[in-house]
Amino acid sequence: MGISIDIQLLDGGIEPKYQTEGSAGMDLCCTEAFELQPMERRAVPTGVKISLPEGFEAQVRPRSGLALNHGIAMVNSPGTIDSDYRGEIRAILINVGTKVVQFERGDRVAQLVVAPVTRVVWNQVATLDSTDRGSGGFGSTGK
């Protein structure tokens, strides 16, 4: 089961691919070599533009291997690609590790997950229904 999405590859862009049959995300690759110093962040170009159908979004997510092995995270995770956005997808990476991390052109830097979007219609009320949890949050359910 899948949807058809138009894609435009810019110079150096690589079509995102699922690595296994069970993968939820497709790998996004960088179009240029670069290095990230500790605590440096960068909007990394992927060379990919897409035209999502209305009712869908694409989420740009971090790669767990980069996080574990090199301390590479995403500043806004997940990054949201809206159905009306037509610009290049970029991954906003940050190096939270202690060493410089070198990337080569074509390295996998993020994942792309396409998901349906539910639009909300707000129904303003004077009070909300009650629950056992109530307004408890920030660790209150673990007690």
C-alpha cells in the first residue's frame, strides 16, 4: 500500500529509499561534503523537492546511528514538510558530541516519513470533561 508522490532531484540529489521492507522512513542523503564542529548546527541540503498530496505531511527525522555513534541530532525533530511546500528539503543537524564529525556527499543524514494529516475543528467549551489523571503531567503518571 502506498501513495504516489512527485519528486524533483536537484544537482547531487539522491532519491530517498527504504532500506528494508519494514522501514517506516526513507533515508535522506546530503548533496555536499561538510563537517560539524561540536555544538555547531547546519541546515543540510538533500537535493530533494517533493509535491505531497493534500492531507499528507512528510516528517524529517534523525537517524539513530548518527545519534548513538557521533552525537548528531536534529534541532527541530521531527521537521515538518507541509503539503504546500515546494522548496528543497533540508535537515537541521546539530553536533552535540565532543568531536568534529565529517560528512561526505551522499551520506545518509536523516529519514523521511510520509504520514496522513488530520485537520482539527475546535469546539470551544466552558469546561472540559474530567478524567482520573486530570491536569497531572510531567511525570505524574509514574508515581
